[in-house]
Amino acid sequence: MIRIGILGDIGSGKSYVAKSFGYPVFNADNEVGKLYKKDRKIFNKLKKTLPKYINSFPINKNEISNAILSNKSGLEKIIKIVHSEIRKKMDIFLNKNKNKKIVILDIPLLLENKINTKNDILVFVKSRKSDILKRLRKRENFNPKLLIKFKNIQLPLDYKKKKSQFIIKNNFTKKSVNKGVKKILKDIL
């Protein structure tokens, strides 16, 4: 099985690129969303760790945002609790898809949390800052302060780009992404 890890800036279109490969995708952000909605164990751990902020189940994203913005170590505490569960979900995904030729890992902190392996193929999604900002502003609950917090825990983009074997230019058209995906698949298969 070939594992392809998708890297890039927040809002650069990593999930779109991941889906464009046409192979099974492990999307960590979607999995976190499911945990917040359905996993009472995660809720109890978060409530115990951040009792001033986490009060309702299913977990309200605004409560998570407030915990991150109001508590200096809030983001680290949340990551510590959620990360191990996401890793388990990824292992289940990999096991379920072990006979697939390729799987795609759409995990924002892939390198930061050392989830990638030496043999993973890394693809960096390159987008213009102005395009990214335009897209992020359209998101529901967009908060520039939250964006800064998330960026602060990520490795520099230049480092991620250097670590990547491939770069896909995403100017937010199907054509640009599909062209890049086709080229990568041709090179690795």
C-alpha cells in the first residue's frame, strides 16, 4: 500500500486535493468532528481538563474555540486528548484499506505529530495567500485569532514544502488540481 500524505497551509485546499486522487482518504478533521458529536468519552475527558469551557454534549465548536482562545494551554490540552483517538481511527482506516493500492492521509499535523512514515509520499498543496484568505473568510465561524493559534503549532510551510516529493498548485480550479494529481499518480504507479 502506498501512503500519500497531503501537506499545505490552512485553507489551501488539502481536503479537495486528497479527494481528487480517487482513493480512500483518511480525513482527520472530519474524524475530530465525529468525535465531538458522538464520543462521550472524549467529551468527559475534555470537560474534566477544561471544565470552564466544555459544558455541552455533543461538543459545541464555540466551546472548543473559547477554550483555545481563553486558555493559554487549551489547544495543547485538546490536541493531547483528541490526538490519541484520531491515531486509533487512522489505524482502523489503514487496516480496513490494507489491500488498496493507495490511501490518502489528509491530516493537518501529519509531520508535527510524527504520523508519517519514512516511505510515505508527501504532496504539498501550494495556493496563493490571497486565495486562501478569501476562502477562509467565507468559512462559518472564521476567527483570525484562532487561525493564528493553529498556525503557531504547525511547522513552517517552507519546511513542509522541502519535505514533499511533489507540489500541486491549487488555484481553486478542478483543472489545476486534476492535472497535478494525474502527474503524481503517473509518477508513482
